[in-house]
Amino acid sequence: MTTTLPRRQFLLHTATAALAAGATPWALAAASIKPDDKSALIVVDVQNCFVPGGTLPVKGGDEVVPVINRLAPAFANIVVTQDWHTPGHASFASSYAGKKPFETTVLKYGNQVLWPDHCVQGTEDAALHKDLKLPTAQLIIRKGFNKGVDSYSAFEEADRKTVTGLAGYLKARGIKTVYVTGLATDFCVAWTAMDARKAGFNVYVIEDATRAIDLNGSLEAAWKQMTAKGVKRIQSSDLTTA
């Protein structure tokens, strides 16, 4: 049994109902922070599938776009992640006879929540939001492209063995601190932030540049887990972008 089991159990127990969104007004107060050349902005899964009108929408998901765009000029280093599933992916409920979205199955790496078909490779649903403006983005990490393994974190797939190479890339570029934004706060953003800490980075989640699914208390649980791992919670107004 590994130390990652609580996160897997967290995902199993919270993603069992229709999607809903919520953002807590509480935030960690912080002095003004100025990103430097050893900082990177990570923009997680701001795709058509996760915004209103998509196949797995997060309520208000499109509201992160102007916030991220406003922050982007302050960063010389930007990484974007993109859910990129095969047709018939192992995380899709449609891949199993009689299964419905938000039910579960057991895969070789453990319990798996079954999602509606979403972010299928090459479809408009999987495309990045058209209004994102990230002029210094150098890298897109595509995740979930292995048909039999789901992937939430930008650093490791759900089997907790397969790495994406992002940690090595960032370290090779001298990055020490990452700022995580995107969708959804309590799933892919949280897993990315916690794995970034595990890889040795200083990590900030910019709360108002994220939106949450918030199923059965999942948002509060995610913040507790992130805080316990040393992830710092800030607002976009805490950053000096000039």
C-alpha cells in the first residue's frame, strides 16, 4: 500500500454524482509575490470539454480564462496541460456494458471513477479554450492518452508509476516555483499541485484562476490535502504582474 491511496480513495468517494461547482471565499493571505525567471505558470486542462457546453463541464470553468490571461505576461515560463483520451478509454463509462458515468470499476492500478466520454483526441471538445492567450507557453503536456490508464496530475498518471517528464523538464530549465491554475481545483489541479510538491518544487495554487467540481465536500478535502503537503493558496491579486 502506498501513500497515494488516500488521494485515490478521495477521488472514488467524491466523484459519484452530477457535476456541480463552487469556490470558497476563504483564502490564504499573502504578501505581494513577483514571479521570477525560476517560476513557471502551469495551466491545467482549460479545454472545451471542461467549460460550459463541453462534455464534462465545470460550472464557471470559462471564468478562469481572463484571470489566466491577465497573469500570463508575468511569466517567462508557461506549461499547459491537455486531457487527451483515446476513443474507448478505460475511464469512460461507455467502455463498460451497463455502467453509467460516475459509477466505478476496478482497474489494475485500483478503483477508477467512470466519466462521460470527454476530451477525445483530435476533437473540438479536447481543444484548448479559444480565448486563452499564453504567448510564452513552451510545452503542452498531454495526459490520459494511454488507453488503459487515467491521468489527473501533470506529473504522474493514475497508476502512480508512469511519469510525464514534466518534473525533469522544469528542473532542467532551472524552475524552482510553480503556480498552478485551471480545472478542476479539487481534481487535476490538486493532484498536479501535490505532485509538484513531491517533486521538490515550491507550489502556489491561484484560487481565483481555478474552478472546482466540489462533489460531496471534495473541494474542502482537496484544500486540506494540499495544505498538508505544503501547497500555498493565494489569489491572483497577491501576484505582482507588472
